[in-house]
Amino acid sequence: MPKHKHTDGETPGHWPKAMPFRVPVNYFPRQRREILAAIGHGWTTNPPESARREIDRISPLLGELKRNGVNGRWNENRPAMDDVQTERNKIDAADIVQPAPVKRMDSVRWGAAAAAVAGLLLMLQLMTNRPVEEESIAAAPAAATTMDSIAFSFEDISAYLAENVAFSSEMDGNTTTPSTPEQFLASADLLAAPEGLAKQMESIPVYELEAYINDVPPMVD
Amino acid sequence: MSNQLHDGEILRMFGIPGTREKAFESILSKYQERLYWHIRRLVIDHEDANDVLQNSLIRAWKGLNGFRQDAQLYTWLYRIATNESLSFLEQKKKKAAVRMEDVPQWMTDQLKAEEGFDAEQMEWKLQLAIQQLPEKQKLVFNLRYFDEMPYEEMSRILGTSVGALKASYHHAVKKVERAMLED
């Protein structure tokens, strides 16, 4: 936009033609601002100097470097925020957003827990007269990675947990609902599960089970 | 960038338990890269920068409920990241038993150990020159030159007056320029 072309009085640094009087260019900034404010120009504060103009003024060399793309991000070809990193951040973010960190259990305890859960599932199915899908259980591949692969859905587990907690409470007269997997398993005395089932249950991703029992969304592995 | 949420909206969402995680994810996607490079320019090493960034974000998560909004969100995040970086550097210096007067050389050595270091490239030359600055000037230089942060925001981050920051920046720029021309 050419100089002295403004008529709206909005753009700082230029005088609208329709100004009732001209203010000397070298007038002190504060007085100039006051005058402009008084005549309704609206430019009542000095616009902050941009970082780019400032560096050009202080050091043309560094200003030139900046224009040529020197940005303080070295090694960008070795990506600092590459995919791996982004993935890692996602996981870390998931860690962060859990207000109460989930207590990790070692593999031995998880094996015992898995065996116990399997045993209880069988018990539940026997109690509810639902035929055990033996074939599914027996044929579950060693590399099975989901609950579905051993023919139990999360709905089954959910129902089982709900019923079993009540069942164990009735049995030992303890009305307190167990709040941790350890408490839950201890109260139900479930550790005598068949060994074969324990092996199969090892294929369940532990974080899913852990997440389910702790009532938190499963974390991405 | 256009589909990023405004800070006000993010903070509103963070106050609601159901949208809290989404709000924090928005903060991550909006600011984590900038924060990462701010931290990295201070601690130099990529892995260190990652650790400090994680600590900063954990602090932000814990403290966001108490954020009073009398500063901008990114100013507040920068402040956390800056404090975390300086604390980290202090600990690292202690562990390495680096004397005060040896700090610039120690930082320079770390920079030279970076993968792909090439003293002939302007980016590296500039970084080497920056490592010669005192800590405060280095911070001011980084925030103004690279992040183009307004002095008013810097003042909130560093707890220094705008006038002092302008003077610091001026000195820092002159020192960096001299170092590059001497090289």
C-alpha cells in the first residue's frame, strides 16, 4: 500500500489525508500518541518491534542468517521428533494422563493371576450351566493374543468378575469389594488353577487384563 | 495448524474430567515440538531433551488445574520447560564436576559430540557461538532470535524486566556476531 494513502486512520505509521492537522514527524512519541488518541486515530501505543526487524537493526549478519533458514534446529535430518519419538510421546502421554499410575505386576504374578482368572471362568461357566467351549480352549494357539482366542469375550469376563466378587464376598463374609487385583485374587483364593489353562492364559496381553481389572483404558503398547 | 484448538478452549476442556485427556493431547500436539527445541537448545543432547520434555509435561499435567490464566498457556509451558532445563543442567554439571568457568567449553564439547556436527555449517557455527554466552543471555537470545518471543512474554518466563531483557539480547547478539566473525 503506498504511503499517505490511508484514509481509515487504522494503519499505524502513516497519516491519514483527512487529518485536521499534521504532527511534526520528529515529535516525541508520547506526545504524538496523546495527540493521535485525542483525535481518535486509535493508535495509542507503539507497536512492538518485530523480532526480525530488531535483529536486522542490531546485527545484519544474524538477520541474514535468519532469512536464510538458520533456525536453531540442527540435525533435523536426524529427526528429533520422528515417528518413533512421536509414538513414544503418545505412550508417555498416556502414562501422564493416568492420574493414578497402574501398579505393574511381574510375569510370575501375572501368570498366577491369569491362571486364577481362567479357573474362575470355568467355575462360572459350570455354575451357569453354560457348556465350556473345550475345543476352543484346547485349540487355542500358543501365539493367541486376545481374549477372543480362548472363546471368552470381555462380556464374559465382565459378568464373571461381577458375580465372582459377590461370590467371594459371601463366602468369606467380607463385604468389602477388593480394590486391587492382588486383593481380588487373594480374597477369592483362586491360585489353584489348572496348569494347562495357566499356560493358555499367558497369551492374554497383560495390559488388557490389568487395564480391565483396574478399570482404566488399555494403553497402547 | 488451523484445526488446533485455542488455548482458552483447551483449558476449558481440561477442567472437565471427560475431556481432560483430549485437552492435554491438544497441548502436546500444539506445543511439544516448540518446547522440545527450546529445551534441546539448552541441554544440547537429544535424549536429555526428551527426558526434560517429559518431566516438563508431567509438571504441566499436574499443575494445569492451578493455572491461573494471568499468563498465556505457552508462556507458562515455556517457564516450566526453562526451569526444568536449568535444573537438569545444574545436576548434570554437578555430576560431571564441571567448574563454572569451564561450562562454556563443556557445552561446546557436547555440541561437537552431536551426530552430524560440521563446524563449517552456519547452523553449527551459530550454535558454537551461542554456547559462549552466559546462561541468562543464552536464554534470552534463544527465545528472541529463534522463537521470536515478545519481550513481555519473556519477562514473565524469566522474571526480568523488559528493559533488562532488551539490553541482554543486544549484548548477546553482539557477542554472537563477534564470535562468528572471529571464527
